[in-house]
Amino acid sequence: MFSSSKFSSAFTYTLEISERELQEKVAMIMPLKKKTLFFSVILYEPKIELHTLNNEIGFFAHVDVLVPGGLKGSGRGMIKGKVVYDSADGAFYLNQPNIEGLEIDSVPTKIIPSISKTVQIILSKSLSKYPVYKLKDDDVKHQLAKSTLKSISIENECLLVTLGL
């Protein structure tokens, strides 16, 4: 007779997604652009960081801002979010990405909060459409593991995702 823990562990699969793989996936969706009535914002050149302590994916991104009248500013910001799994897609998304520490040179400090809000909108819309990783349809282990997420953690510069039936 099989114990349920041995039986269930036989149908689990831990996927290791390296920081480099995540870097390549996030770089593919950049640059992200948004134009508002008051300015245009472009996010580009992301640099992934995996945060072990709170199991978050973060990335620094360059930010360019163009304000009507020819004023242009450049800077960087840190974007962080938790990874969520969509079993229907077999894909992982950055959930509720949040921008922290946005710094932009050559623009009035009074418009930085508005720029930050626009960047937040860009991130939420874009990162909900584009996965940071998608299971492969031609990989048997990936096909079997598509059903349920058991855990997500970050260790040794890898995103560890345990999936199972």
C-alpha cells in the first residue's frame, strides 16, 4: 500500500529557472512605452535580481521621460513583485509589480509622483500580459506539471517552482 505523501511526491516536479533565463525573458518585453497628455515614459534595459528573503523578483530598469517643451530626463527605478502561476497558460507572471526608488534627472521633482504612477500603470498592464516564464508544450515533464503549483521559492540565484498533480 502506498502512503499518500510518497504517492503525491511521485507526481511533483521542481523547475529551476535561472536568473539568466529570467533576465532573457524580461529583456524580450522591453522597451515598454507609455504616452500621456503630460509626458512620455520609456522603460528599458532591465537587470534582474532575485530576492531570497521575500521570494520576490526585482529588476532595475532605465527610465526615459520626455516632457512637452523638449525637457528630457533619464533615470532608474527598481521594480519588484511576487511570482504567480496561471495553470491555464502554464505561465508565470510578476504579480502586482511595484516601482521603488524612482530617480530621474533633469525633470522637476514635483512631477516625479505622476511619472511613478504612469510607470506603475505600464508595468501592471504589460507584465500581466507577458509572462516571465512559460512552461514548454513540447516538454513532457512540463506538460505533466502544468496542473497545480505547490510552491515558489528563490534559492541560489534560481527561481524554484514545484508543480504537481
